[in-house]
Amino acid sequence: MNEQTQPATVRVFIALAPPDHAKDELARELRAAQDAYPRMRWNRIEDWHITLAFLGELPVSTVPLLHGPLAALAADHRPPRLALRGSGVFDDRVLWSGIEGDLDELHLLAADVRSAVKACGVTFEERPLRPHLTLARARRGDPTSAAEIAEGFAGFSGLRWPAGRLHLVGSNAGRSRGPIHYRDIEAWPLG
């Protein structure tokens, strides 16, 4: 018998996703860099997101407990108006684009998301919110590529957009040798 077994845990985070037009705008800006730096591990455009809370590995049975509280929270928050702006590097290897706009609203939303998760009995490592989109990672031993690319589009400033939905996202990180892929477990409209 060859039954597919479901994993007992799933890696989970809660995020906002820029709309397609905002991602396309940034993707056009990055096209030359992607061609010039093919050894960078570029994230798929459909996976670009702004993490509000990274929960890590959760038991699959725990995830449904988050649905009701996150849906209610999303309905109570007006959509922050955001834009993609500039670039930078974390740890000499991780290339990112920054976020500007209603950052006070964004921080309040993240704080409320984290409180709702804790109220569901889920513990996770709290890290300070540094709003960004992770775009690519340099391979070990190649610390210059990410910094060179970041310098090349540091002046980028995208159009503003309302963050429309709160996303509960699962990933396959650590489950395969291929690239990380994300999938919405659930998403709720803001406001």
C-alpha cells in the first residue's frame, strides 16, 4: 500500500502580500540584476510577502485554531497603504526591498496579530518587525552580490497600494532539497 502520509507539522507565518502590479513594478526594476547575478537564489515573485509574525513549525492540528481570531482581527483593521521602496541587505547575503507608507498602521496590525496568536496558546520567537520583502539570497562564500544588487536599486520607489488581505501561510521549508514554496492556508480581507 502506497499511501501519502501528511506531515504532523507545518511551518507557518502570517503576512501581507503586495498586489501583482506592485510586484511587477519591482520585478521590472530587478530584471537586469537577475540576468547579471544568476547564482543568486531569487525568490519567486508569487512568494514575495511582508512577514508580520513567523510562528515556525506548528502541529497541523493547531493551525485551525488561528482561523477565527485572525479573520476577526482582519475585519477590524483598515488596510494600511504601503509602497515598496529602496533596498538593503541582511547578514551580507539576504537582499530585500523596503516598505514605506502607513508604517504605524502596519506595526499596530503586526502587534495585534501577535497578540491574537498568543491568545490561541501558540508560542513563537518574537522578533522585532522590520518590514521588508526578501528578494534573494547570495550563496555562501559570495558576500558581494547582494550588496552590489541592493546598491543598484537603492533609489527605487514604487506606487502606493492598500494591503488587501491578511494571509496565513504555510511553507515546505526543510521538507525538500528544492526551493522553498509558500501556499496560503487561508486569507482574510482587511477592513
